[in-house]
Amino acid sequence: MKRLQWVSVVVLLNLAFCWNSLAEGASAVTPWGPISEIQAAARREGSLVIYTAPGHAVPESQRAISKTFGEEYGIRIDWTTLSGADIAPRVLAEQRTKQNAVDVVMSGIAGNYSELKPRGYVVPILAQSTLEKGVWRLDPAAAMPKDRDWLFINMPLEASFFINTDLVPAGTEPKSYQDLLDPKWKGKIVLMTPASGGSGSGWFRATYRKLGLDYMRALAKQVVLVPNHGDVERTVVRGQYPIGLAPAGAGARQLIDQGAPAKQIHPKEGSHLSVNGIEMIANSPHPNAAKLFFQWFYSKEGQTTYARSNRVISVRKDVPQDYLPPDQRYYDGAPFMIAEPEDFTAESANKLLTLGRQIFVEQK
């Protein structure tokens, strides 16, 4: 398997998301108060409810976080795993009926950010642990410096092509996005629909500017769409399709580790940067437990627990990577594609979902 590549802090420099912007904007966020008071109030609340999309906190990670955080603070975490497309509608329904059940959401940001933020259902967050200097590969609060209402969990570079090695002989694999337009691959490439939340929409957000809309329209004629998280890698491993585009990274790595006839390829144009978010939901039943969770989650202990159990590379530089094989560890200098800063606004997120639907669903 090719070396899994990860973006460095250069990403933030290229995007002008730097530590100075965080420090300058920090005063715009209402202070939480002393951590000792939050901790005491969180203990009285006694529990925390988290909705997570598949892959953002795998079962092993949920168990590890619950054990470490729970034993340290005496707080039980109740997890609910939902598809990325189902999280925002569920939160919206709870908010409208005033039966708010969730405190924290861990998922991709497209649907949540476009649906929840405009309605005031995402709370500005700036835990003290995110203000530590000199420890971040990526500033976890810099994505939207004026709002401070969601944080990065991690930003891994995903190997955008997933190949069935039984169906595609070595040396004949597509090496670039242009290779995918070869007529021989028509109807043999599987992609999760970019018209909803999930790996397909994240891939589209990151790549459409660099690849161009004409290319996307041509690619749409080559691919077969699937609706659910994990469908891309599962159908490739089963031999239904020889090529998967934008698989869910954690699922693809797990299948390869288990001996599936598959490999990942980084296209020469660059892999795409997968952006994952963590958000505190307004009107939550356990607001102090949620604040304490954010404080812990971005500490070295919290990030080590999460990264090791979820098999990702932390945004913190002081978290060891000994849980990953050498060819999957972080290094600098990899080419990549990432969304522009304006593509993370609620208005732009909706436009991109519409554009993805028009190109990949309606034109077909």
C-alpha cells in the first residue's frame, strides 16, 4: 500500500489560518469560567450524549473515550451512531420540539454546518486546552475565526482511489484523475453521492475547484453512485466494482489490514483533505459535561486516547504515532487538494450540495 500522507501546518499558512487569528479573535467568545467550577457542575450532571457519524468515532474509540474520560471525571458517555445525513435532521427535530437530547456531535461538517449553524444550534467553543501554544499541527479553532463554533478533530489526507487488486492487475491501475475518464472504466467506478453528507460530499468540496466543473461533468458519466457510508469500500472488496473513488478512509484501511484484496492510491494531482468537525449543540441537557469534554478532548491525554483508538493522526504534535504502521504516519510535503475557506460557510455548503446533485445525479 502506498504511503498514507498527511497534511502539515503549511495548510493553515496557505489558507491564512494561523495562530495570530485565533489569539486576536479569542475575546469574541464568552469565557466559560474556571475549569474547576465546570468540572464540579459536570459531575453533578453525570452524563454526556454524543451523536457520531460512522468512522468519526469507531466502536473501539467510543469505548476508549468512555473509559478514560468517564473514569477521570465520573461522567457516563452515551453514544449514538447515525449516518452523516441523519444527524442534522435529528438535531433539528429535537430543537423544534424542545426535546433536546444531544450535547456533542462528531461528524463531517457539511450538513451540520449548513443546517444547524444558521438556526443558532451550534455553540461557540474555545476550550482552554485549544489555546496551548506550540503543540498544534492544525489550529483546532481557526477554521472560522470569527465564529469559533466548531473545531477540527483531524484533517487526514485520504488516498482518493481504492482499487480491487484481483480485478485490476498491478501496473494497470489509474494513477491520475484523467485516467478515470478512460472509456474502459465507464460504469466501473463507485462513488458515494456528493449530493448529501459523507465521504462523497467531502471529496467534492475538496476537489471541484482544482479539477474543474467540466472534468466533474465528464467524471459523472463514468461513475456509479451509492448512497451510504462504507458502500464504496465494501462494494470494491466484494468485486462489484474494480475502482472506488473517495472511500471512507478508516474503513478502507481496516479492510486492507484484514487482508482484503485492495490497495489505496494517491492520484498524482494530489489526495483530498478530509475535514472532520466536532460541535457543541445549543440547549443541550448536559452543557457543563460538554464543555469539560471539549477541554479534555483537546488535551494531550484526550487526543492520544482518540487518535490511538480511531487510528488517525492528531492535530496535536505531541501525540505519538506508534499505533500506526510506518507507512501510515505523518510526514510533510505531500500534494493535496482542500476546500477554499469560503466553502465552509453555511451558504456555500448548501450551494456545493446543490452543485454536486446537479452534476452527479440530475445530469445522469
